[in-house]
Amino acid sequence: RFTPLSFEQGGQNSTVWSPDGKAVAFAARQKNTAPFHFYVRYLDSPVATPITQIDEDASPIAWTSGGRIVFSSNKAPAGLWPVSPVGGEPEPEVVKADVKYSGGWVPVWSPSGEWILHDDGGAKLISPDGKTTRDVSSTRALAYAFSTDGKTIYGIRQVAGEDRLNLFSMSVAGGAEKTIGSLGSEYRPVSLHHPALRLSLSPDGKSLTYRTVKTTSNLWLMEGVDTVALP
């Protein structure tokens, strides 16, 4: 068991591995009425260390190789983007306030540490100090990820008017998008939480993984039922 049973009873989500694979950060609460906290659990440690208290509507974590995390929050003022160093109970820094959420994907921190890709009425890049912002694309995607060197952004988008998705890439420096391949709409990224959609790049940088949902239903015919005995 990776985390204490008390976390599992009260709710646990937003799990994300550190870039070096030595720790995992997650949001959890010990009972349904308690507030969520962010925790970090190192593989060589028997305990999970709290990072900072957050409200229930906070988004999942994005983690950079510099040992810092970012998350979005609906605390006043609405749309805080705090950044916290890992460990202890530091006071968060506000990267950007009044964020306008419009999609179901979560913030993504570039492996190079230069940019945070986030949802603010569309996909935007913002520097960790909040001083520089850039639009990414006029067409919104369902979820995003960075390449291992942080120079490329990957995304999955529903093709307008068609029953398929496109996997595409674009340079962080700007320029046209490049379509990598197409998928059927049954492979649309889906999560039970919102926002929580995330693309995860494999360690070799050659593939992406994400969560989807497949549902089935059945119609049953029952024979030999005594209708007289039915109420």
C-alpha cells in the first residue's frame, strides 16, 4: 500500500510522479468533511509530507524538475495559480489571479522549467514568475503535454464536424501545428474529475498515455416468470 488507509477512506486524487520518478505528489483528505491537502511521498520514506492546504475545487498538480509544483485554486480571488517548493508548509506565491477556466485539462509545467501551460479562456503559456504570457493556439485541445526537452507541445483535439481526434504537435517558439495521427472518437480523453485531463509522456519521449472511459449496456429477457406471483 503506497499511502495510509485513512487517505483512501476520505478521498485521494490528482496523483502525479516527479520527473525523476523518486516521489509522487497527490491531493487527499482523511475524511469526506475535511479539507484537501497536497502531499509528497518519496519512495524511500514511510510517510507522506504535507505541502499546503487547498480548497476542494483545486486542480491537480504539475511538477517541474526544479522541485516545485503548481496547482490552480478557486479560493478568493478566484483562479489563483500558486507555486510551492516541495516540502514543509510554505506560503504559496500567486502566479496569476482571475483565471478563466474553459476546459477539463490541468496545468502542465515544462520540463525545462521555463513555462507553465494552463487554461485561461484557452491554452496559454505563462512564466513561473507570472511576468510573461503567450497564447498557444486559437483552437482549444482536450489535453496537453510537453516534450522531454520542453521545446514541443503535444495535444489531442476533436476534429470539428468529424467523428475523430487528431494528435498534434507544435513548437513552443511558435509556428504551425503538425498533425501526428488520428484516433477514433472512442479514444477521447475522459476523467471522472474536472478538471483532471492530462497527457503523460513516456520516459523515452516516444509515446503518450492518458485515461479514457468505455461503457457498455445490455438488455436482458427473463423467461419462465410466474406473472401471477408478481406484485
